[in-house]
Amino acid sequence: MAGSLRIAVIADTHDRLPPALLEAIRQAHEIWHLGDVCEQATLNVIQDLGPKVFVVRGNQDNQPDWPMSLKLERFGHRFHLVHIPPGHAPAGTEYLLHGHTHVPRDQKVEETRFLNPGPAGLANKGAPRSFAWLELAEGREPVFRLAAVR
């Protein structure tokens, strides 16, 4: 994995895939979906975009083969993907990425940075639809930035 990675981080699509979202995330090296996809057909559309897709099961998902959480490492950084945010991150987690709240988040809790890209498909609780770009490069701190879904 030389150079850099641009990861599209999405959550809470709830079977809604705005065309602008699909066009934007098609440019990613990887797509991380943080749960509440809902139907397998919705995930199939995302997978058909081309980038490798990693998904965790949300409380609205009924696919038992989707994991409840994933641990990924990129360029030496440790990421924990889960739908519902825990009160405390698992030991050794640098970055905990979650959905569920439908509210974007970038907050340091103890030694872990909690990140939520907001709701990609179903706006709720006053937050507009959004996703995030996670930009990774060798020897650099990850950059997490929100992007609006129009």
C-alpha cells in the first residue's frame, strides 16, 4: 500500500443513494460503510461502483454475515468501524468510526478520535446529508473532512 489512500466513509444510507453521493464516492480507493445500509441490494449498488467496500452491520440491517465491527489498519493507523458508538473505544484504537446518530462528529475521547460522517442517505436530527473523505498517506496523520450530499 504505497503512497496514499482516499477512503469514502458513509453511514446511514437507509436504502437512499442520491446520485451525487454515488458519483462522488466512485472516485475513492476504498469505501467504508458504517451501517444502516438496510437492504442487500443497496450494498450491491455501492459495491458495483468499483472500489473495495467494507461494511459493518447497523441496527436496521438484517444481514447476519455482515460483521458488527471491523478493525482495519492503514499506514500504521488503527481504525475500528462500528455502527453504534460505544462509551469507550476498544484498547489500542486510534480512530473509532461510527454512524447511528445521524450527526457528524470529530471528537477526541481519551486517546481515541471518534469520527462520524453524518447521514449519507437519511437526514435526521437537523443534520443535512453528508459523508466524509478519510485521506491517508505514509508518515502523515489522517485527514477526515466532511462533504455535503446534494
